[in-house]
Amino acid sequence: MTLKPKNAAMAGFLNVVFPGLGCAYLGKWFLALVYLIWVPLAWIAVIAVAKSLTGRISDETARLVLYLVILFGFRIRILWDVFFTPYSLAEEYNQKSVSQRPFP
């Protein structure tokens, strides 16, 4: 049986659009469920931490800037993981499918 190669960029993009969708595209159902639960929980935690850290600052502008910097930094980190994990899984899947192809 020959495995059909998967588009790694598509897997990453789908996972960014809807957490877990890229992993489901690859057939990694448990990982898809983990992303579906983990990403919203990570956002809730980031917002709580940002509010906690910025709540002690009296200057309104400094508080807003710090809040946005924290949210932006964690957003980049979460999106990095959400995109590149399924991307690398698809690359591994494609390598395995190439190695299992029969030679002519």
C-alpha cells in the first residue's frame, strides 16, 4: 500500500485557521483534539497573565502597551507551534511515504 503524500503547508495553514484541523488532515486525531483544547486554554491563560502583570501599573498608556506586547508575543509563540507542528508531522509523513514506495 502506497501512502499518498500530504501538503505540509496546507496542514500548517489548516491548523492555524482552526486548531486541530491540520492534524486531522494528517490523520493524527488525538493531536487534533489536544490542539482543539490546548489553544483556547493557552489564550485564556495568556490574557489572565497579561491582566495580572499590567494591573499593577498606574500609567494607563504603559499598561496598554505592556498588555499588547505580552499578547502579541504569546500570539506569535502559539501560532508558531500551531503552524509548525503539523508542518513537520506532514514532512515526516511524506518521508515515510517515499520510503515505502516500491522501486521500479
